[in-house]
Amino acid sequence: MPTQEINGHSMYYEIHGKPGAPRAVCMGGWGTFCHGRSTDAPRYLFENYEVLIYDYRGIRESTDDMDLTPSVELYARDVIALFEHLEWTNVHIIGLVGMGACIGQQIAVQRPDLARTLLMTGCWAYADPIMVDQLNTMVDVHEKMGWPEFQKLAASYSFNGDFYNANRERLLGVNGTWPDLNGRLEAQRRLVHACRTYDARDQLPHVQTPAIVVNAGRDPITTPRHTQLIADLMPNCESVDWPEATHVFAGKEMRKDLDALLANFLEAH
């Protein structure tokens, strides 16, 4: 798969799904859906759309310019420049489980012509003090106790308790969750800096992109307080309440629900 010089850095990306179908980009949290991990993303998306996935700056095959201050706006400019390189317009923006949804917001802010729709989970309009403390603590645990302890902390916060208990051995370890941060503490620091300094409250009221955001009732990090604010600020954003959902949508039934949500929303636009 190709690596391209994009916005001042070497950017790795992959394109999957149905060639010639409507186009979508799928972005997650502190990691990548590339390198054989596309099955972590919604199946419906890859079966029905031409889907772009990529490595964030400093993750896997994408380099970073350490002289630049990391920000969600910078990561959005990376995607915008990649769209321009690929000559993609009118793209469905899918942001799942964290900063990918915030990057999607900024694509819609900076280049509304590129954003056909915007679907968001596990996200925020700004990082309030409790979120900042949680994000900083995750970096501190990684630095002082090591990546395996960070992985346990992040996974135990992010997954449904029953799912975690039943799948603990699969979620933990080098082949488990957040593998892209293993050995990449500085990359995590930069991602966290972008997340905790993000504040789009003044911008979102001007975004006209059709959007939907999920309020996950059992998410202790990006709570319904964070996600509902996005819907309150964006004029064309609908919110959906999933009281039993956690930060990561895991398990067959939850993944089916996400596929159905995507199908209903994207096919309407």
C-alpha cells in the first residue's frame, strides 16, 4: 500500500471496499485500522463503500514533524491534503472511538465541500477538566508503569465489563488493544496533546454537514455530557442515545447496531 508526502510528512494509507462506490474515510482513536486491522472497523462500511484508512502522524508507517505543535486541526489538514492528492470530494466522514470524530469535525469546519456526512462516536467538542485529567493520566501510566499497564487501564475503561471479562486474554498483550502505541510513548504524548487542547465550541455552530453522534450511556471518558453538546452546537446534527454502550462498541450485537446505524444514516444522504 502507498506512502505519500502529504502536508509535510510521509503518510501511509490504504483503500479498501468497493471501487467506484461512494467514498468514505474511517478514523479511530490513538491507532490505525491499517495493516490487517480493517476488521476492527464496521463491516457494513467496507462492504458498501470505497473506504480510506490511514496511519496518524507518528503511528506505524506515517512519520511526524516533531517541530510542529500537534493539534486536531493539523491532523485534519493531513486528511484534507490526502483527499486532494486522491482527488476525492463529497466523502462520508466516519469518526469512531475518539479523536477520529474530532478530526472529522475539523474537516467539516475547514473544508465543508469535502464532507458529505459526519458520523461520530466517543468524541467531544472540547476537553473539559475531567477529560484532560483522564487523558494525562493515561500518558503518565504509560511513561511510569509501561505500555502493558496503560493497555489494561485503557481497555478496562473502554469496554463493557462482561465483554472485557470474557475476552481479557484477547484484549491484552502485544496483539491486543492499542498495539500501535507500544514503544511509541512520544507519539501518544502528541496525540493526547491534540486531544486535550481541542476546543471547537465556537466553530461547530457554523457546520452545516449532516451529522449524527452517539451518546454512549456507559462511556466514562466521552460521556453523553460530552457527545450531546456536539449535537446541541451543530445545527444539522442528530443525537442517538445508546444507554448500554461503552467507549468501544464491541461484541456481535453492538457491531450489528453500528452497522444498522451507518446504513440508515448514510443511505439517507
